[in-house]
Amino acid sequence: MALQIIDRRLAGKNKSVGNRERFVRRFKEQIAEAVRQAVAKRDIRHIDQAENITIPRKDIHEPVFRHGPGGVRDSVHPGNSDHVRGDRIPRPQGGAGGTGSQASDSGEGEDDFTFTLSKEEFMELFFEDLALPRLLRTHIASTLQYKTRRAGYSHDGTPHNLAVLRTMRGALGRRIALTKAPHRELQRLQEELDALLAQDDGTSEAVAELQRRIDALKARMGKVAFLDPLDLRFRNRAKVPVPSSQAVMFCVMDVSGSMDEERKDLAKRFFILLYLFLTRHYEKIEIVFIRHHTQAAEVSEDEFFHSQESGGTVVSSALVLLDQIIRARYPVGDWNIYVAQASDGDNFQDDGSNCRNLLVEKILPLVRYYAYVQVVQEEQNLWEEYSQLAPLFPHFAMRKVSEPGEIYPVFRDLFKKEGAI
């Protein structure tokens, strides 16, 4: 049995972050469930705030070490005169003590364990296992992204980039190159000196001359530096452009008269989740906001979520504008294009067939993924038209929501990682 010892000693600020991370990992399933419940209850303005999580005390019980009695001990347990094996004992009335929020007239209860998830921890659990579907790395775009890569060695650099082995190898090679010929000359002179010394007592002028030449040669060889500035080699790194995963998300929302405040609230909840998810997980992504009633317009983030404009319903106006923006600003070869559309499905007369044709002929061949969310359960005109597309285009998805609690499961279903269950 493996034991995990957790340090519960008091520490300074941020000193127990390791223990906190282990705690969150250990109770991740319960915490994630609490996060899902919290999302359904929150209003739009507070959807990305911190959250208080409550876990029953019994679920966080941890083993503790105690001193045992030790040795071999014999004990005798007395029997009883009231019960024998096989008797059924009735359940006690009134329970046996409270645990947290339950009241009890006997025993001692314990409060449930409550702690606060930070905003970062909340969002991490909130968007876990989500990703843009079918995201591809496009070729190098106009706004280049760079990555550092090893690029050989250079003579200049900072000390921490010094390549010691390459430097010493270069120094050794330089010393060998500069002293090879003198070594051969020294060897030849030494052999001549040894031959003269074998013939006389070493006092002749020739012996003295050879000795001076040998000493001069050794002195010259001794001046060859062990390490020269020319020997220094530093690891060199160069920035090279790399393929970028550029993506653009089009958020298309129906704000016609049939979209009452409750339906608009559902649509906004979906788009706020999408906005938080995209801005948190992707650095290189653009978001285009489109609102429509009888006419469509590209708007700012603030207008998209807060404008009160309303009118009739012509959904095709939004799809026409969407197609124009894609072809004007987002070439398919450079961008991963995504579309998320939210509507109640109500549309003007025969405009549903126009929407279907626009998707089939112009939009779906360009996009990586198209998600349509209908904020009512009834099958409206637009739902019937779009239903014909789902079997033909695997990157086209449709879902229905009718209450806030359904937004998060639908959102996770639409944007779960490929291969995730």
C-alpha cells in the first residue's frame, strides 16, 4: 500500500501551493461537478469569477500515523445475552450524529470542508479537455511567429552560452597546430645534442650552440597560450519563422424581435463561454462579432453583448456578410475559420432555403467547423433546413438549449477535444 505524506505545516504566503495543487487533483471530480453546477446558477456578468467549493468532511479523510501499543497482546471480548448470530438489528431512530449541514439531537457533527477556487483554477477546470476542432497549422502568415533554433557556434556571446567542450577542443587544436613544427625541430635538435654528448664531455662550442637553440625553441613553445580569445565558442541561437495556427471565430447572434430577453440571455451565455475559452487558450486568434435582425452588421464586443437593437428576422443577411468578410480578410490558406451561430430558429418565410444554399455553396467549404445552437426546443424553420446539412458535412454541428443549465454541457459537447469522451 502506497502512502502519500502531505505537509500541513503553516507556511508563508504562497508556500503551500504544492499542497493546494495536490488537493485539487485528489478531489478533481467533485470540484469539477461543483464548477458545472455553479455555471448554471451564475448570471452573465459573474460567469468567470472565483467560486466557493464545499466537500463533505468524510470525503477528505486522510490516514494518520499513531503510536501503537506494541508487542503481543491477548484480550478477551465478552459476549452478550441479547443477540445471537443471524439476528436482525433494527436501524437506530433519528440517526447517529450530524455531519455538516444536517441537524442531529445526538453525537457531535462536523462542518463540511469549504475552500475557494481562484479565478484561474476555476477557469482551468471550466475549460478542461476543450479545443477548437480540426485545427490545422497553416503556412507562414504575414504576421510571423518565431521560434529559436540552434544555429551552430559563434565567437561572441554571453557567458552562460559558452560551449566549454567546443572551446577546449578548439584551444587544443590551435596549440597542436602552432607547436607541431617546433616539436619536430626540438626532437631533431635533441637527437643531435645526444649524439654530441656521446662523443665529448659537453664542453664544446657545438654543444653550447645546440643547447641555446633548444632553450630558445622551448621558450617560444611556452609562449603559446593555453586558452586564447580566438578559441572561445558560444552556442548560437537564431529566430526562424514557423507555421502558425491562426484561427478566426465568427460569432453570429440573432437579435430579432422573436428573441426575447430569456432567449438572448441563453445566446449570450453561450457566446461568453466561447469568448472566455478562446481568449484563454489561444494567443493567435481573432474574433468577429455579427448581430442580425433583418439586416446584419459587424459590431464591437461591447455592442454584441449589450446593444438593445431589435427588428424582424432575415438570417441570410448574416450569412452573406459572413461570406464577404471571410473572402475579404481571411484567406482559407492562411486561416482556420470557425463559425458559431445562435438563434431561436424563427426566420422570414422562404429565407431558410437561402440560408441552406449559402452554407452549402459558399460557407461550409471554407470553414473548419460550424456550430449552430438553437435556444428553443421547438423545431423551427431554420432547424429543419439545417438538419439536411448535418449528414452531408461532418464539420457541421447542431444543438438545442432551453435553460441556462444546458449551456455548459452543450458547449463542452461542441468543443471537446478530438478523441475525448
